[in-house]
Amino acid sequence: MHIFSHGSAWQSTLAKTGFLTSLISYLLFALAEVLRPGFASRYFSIHLFLLAAIIFGFWWAGRLKDFNDHWLIQHVCAIIFGVVLFVLTWRLGAGFAEYRILMSLLAAAAPLIFLRIIRT
Amino acid sequence: MFLTRLLQLLIIAIPIALFGWLLNQEIVPDGRFVIEHRIDQPSPFIDRLLPDARVQIVQPDSAGDPVQPIIDDPVFFFVHPHRGFNTLEAEVWFKNEDNPIVELGGLAQINQEVYDLQPLQNKIIDDLAWPRLVDGDLILLQRQPVYASLADFLADPPPRHEIAAYQFQLDQPYLIKNYRPSSVPQTVEVSLRGFHEIKTYLKDETLNFDFIFMDMNREAGADPVMALVFNEQGRPVAEVRAADDGNLSDDARPGERQQLNLNVPNLPEGVYKIELRAPRDIFFRSFTTPQQKIVFLNNLYLADEVGYQPAPRPVNLWTEAKDLGFQTHHVEGLQTILVNQQRVDLSAPYEQYRHLVKDPGVVKITLPKSDVIYQSNGHVAFSPDQFFNPDPVRLSPSTDLDKLDINYVIARYAPPAQAGDWYVARAVFDTQKLVYVADGTWKLAFSIPGIRESGGRVDIGRINLTLTREPFSLRDIFNYFLK
């Protein structure tokens, strides 16, 4: 039997809790790292929470029976994320020299491209 | 259902508990933070021992304990505290068979790398079979039992030339009998680079030094100069400053000759220390003073005279130090130095040449040209008349107690404890005296004089640090997030 195959409702509950808890924890620990470098990374890698979020996310996705396609929310999120990526790439991408603007635009488009791929 | 809720609670509780633990580590609510570091395991707070050429790789010793042998001196490591602390107590687990002195120092000044050295082990004191008196961390060893207590010794000490001191400074002021001040200034023409320490003697006279210096602008950044004066108790009594010459670049264009005048009247009789705090770009070219007794402490950076003199000038020194080191950074600085009649050949740049002086008393050192870094553990003067030694003999591996007619050894030192095969020694540092070499990073160094020459080794097993600060209060929350 597949690990993420359909089962009882408790699996869906646990997977959802695990996914949200891991994701929120990852963001909070990442924020703490920005405020106080080394706050968590001196002791462990905060990316463990991202790994947990991915695992729980797959588990939860495998348990979903109903799916609502929030087209607008997905695209708004992708655009916001794209703007963030553009700013980050521009600020950190001085090493790209003349390709800096190109790389920043590619980074900005990446979330929308990714969304298009998974929607197809 | 109950089990599901319990597992949900567990999933949520794990990161919350983790965050709470991390917060506790970060803010150190009780003011005490302990870092335990085995030498064979990485630590987020303590870096590995450096440089690689002076240590061997971590390996099991004959007892099977993981150790890292130190084979040369000095060996340093960096400590990265995650916030400010007031004291740093280092507990070092080590194995040492033959090396007479093992010390741990914290970097206290970046210019010329001055360390606040604390003893870990002094086998000279531990093994000396003289009657000893111990009071706390004070130890007095007497060739013949003259004093009944340390208090008696401190209240009425013998002449200084009979005392060898280790990590200890006598309270009694040093006085020169029949000293007469002079108003005739004398000029010493010598090029000295960067930080130096001077001791001089005053009696019914004004402390007056005129330093002539140049900013050589070989390194980028501002090069301010400061002369600080301390009395014999170590308290600052005067200071004078000079700003940068305005050239912050590293274009190697020498600045104009500038003057730093130190003039302090009405100081009581005694010994005064002058700290010349200057970066490496500052080349002192001469100093003029009416003071008659002038010695430099430990080290001299006899600078090259490129851009100042057509050819480097010879330098003569007088010192009582017995363990000397010479080094030059330039091919042009290679030369043969005479220590009394003993030759020291500087035949390669960046090579450290050590010379142990056999002759008793003050010896003359003749350098055909400057451009030499001179290192010692004593005083050095530029003329025999200026030489004086206001300090007791410093106990070092090269100190011959019999030849020097030393009758007393006094030390502020606690021998290391023993735990099985290990010595366990503690050194406490006031972090106010330490400097950060980078953002919140301390540099600590092991000093083991003579280890390379003797072919010895000191095996380091653990370095545990206890950092202390004031306990956390609500007021800190505000400061914490603003920091």
C-alpha cells in the first residue's frame, strides 16, 4: 500500500497539522535567524522544518478528497512571491553584472511558470 | 480521537518547546552560559586550533583519548559568543610532560597583538623544591625560609633584584636612590613602527616626550595616534592624541612629519608607563625627552626607512632579556646581528630567529640596519645610560634562578587540578580587557614558550568556556530587540 494512500480521517488531520505547524515554524525560525543570526542554526538546520513541511504536505495532498480551484488566490500569491524574488535577486545579484536585470526578471516569472506547470 | 488529538498536540508542542529552549539559550536568563567543547567535535562557538603548521591533526593519544597536539607557539582559536558577557572562564583539559609554562591569552590589543595571558601550568613553580607559602592564588617560594607569611613578605619585601615574579606586580613603588632630574633634552633617532610601550622614571620633573612620526599610508584607513600614560599602579594619568593625516588610502605616499607632544607636569616620583597606541602605518622617526631613564617593554618594531632615509641606519640596543627573537619581513632587512659577541644571522625573510643569551646582566645588541622586529621578555634601551629595570625578574623558562641570585619567587598562580591523566586548568578573563577581532569574535591563544625548540608537545583534549553576565531582566527585552 502506498504511504500516502487513502485511509481514515485521522491521517488527514495529522498531516494537515504537521504541514501547517512545520511551515509556520520554518517561517518563524527563518525570521528569528534574520533578526539574530545563529539563533537556531548554531544548534540545527532550520531546513529540517521545510523538509517536514514537504513530507506532511505530500501526505496531506494524498489524503484530500475535495479540491477547490482558487484560481485568483493562486495567481495573486504567485505574483507577490514573484515580486519578492525579483527584489531579492536584484539586491543579491550584483555578481550577475549585465545579466542582473535578466536574472531578476526570470526570478520574478518563476512562480507563475511553476504555477502554470502544476496546473497543467 | 483522543490519540489523534494527542499526536496533534505533540506535533505543535515540539517546535514551541524548541523555540523556548533556543530563546533560553539566547537570552541566558540566569546570566551563565556554558560551552563544552571536545577537541574532536565541532562547536558553533569555538573554532578549531590554528595555524595548521603549529598543531597536529586530532588523534587518539596512547591512552586512547582524542587530543590535538600543539607543537609550536603560539596557537590560537576564535570564540564566537552569541551575545555580550562580562567574564570568560576557560577550563582547559590538557596533557603536558616537559613544557615548563603553558598559558592561555585573550587578545587585548589588535595593534602588535597584545594578549592578556593567564597561567594554565607553570612547572618551574610546581617543581621548585623551595619552601613555599600559599595564600589563595598567591604563592611565595623562598630559597631560605625568611618570611613567615605572605603578608610579611608584601609588607617588607626584599630588594627587587632578589625577586622573580610571575603574573604578579609588587605594590611598593620603585625608587632610584640619588636620582637627579635633568632639563637637558636628548633625542633618540630611530624608526619605530606602530604600537610600543615605554617605561620612564620621574622625580621633581615634568614628563615630556616629543614624538616625531609619519603616516606612511601603506594600508587603507585612518591612522590616529595616542599616547597614554599610566602610573605604577596601572591607573591612567594623562593622554594625548593626534588625528590621521587626512590620507585614508593605501597609496604609500608618506605624510608630512607630525609631532605628538606629551607634557604632564606635577607627577609624583616613580615609574610611569607610556603606551604608544598607533597602527602599523605610523612610523615614529625620533623622540626627544629630558627624561634620563627610558626603556621599551618586550618588543620593538624597528621600521624600514624607505622614503625617509637614503639608507637604513644602524641601531644599538641594551637589554637584560635572555630570550630574544628577531625577524625581518624584507630581503633588504637580512643581516647579521651581534648580541654581545654572539652572531645571529637573519638569512631569510619572515623566519623567526631565536637567541638565548648566556651572559649575565645587561647585554648590547648591534643591528647593522633597522627593518627588524625584535621580541623579548624584558626591557630594552637605546643607550646604556637610559637603561633601568624597574620590574622584578620575570620568571620564564630561560630564567636561571641561581645565576641571577634570585632568592624569592612570587606568583599569582593556582596549579592545575588533575583528573586521571589530564591536567585541568582554569583561566578567567575580564572581557572588558579583550577586543573583538571581528563582529563579536574573541581571539584566544595558547602560549607555550620554547615548545618548538625543545621538540615538545601539549595535547589539548577539551576547552570548556563559562560565560557570565548580569541575569536577564525585563529591561533587557527592549535592548535585546534593538541590538
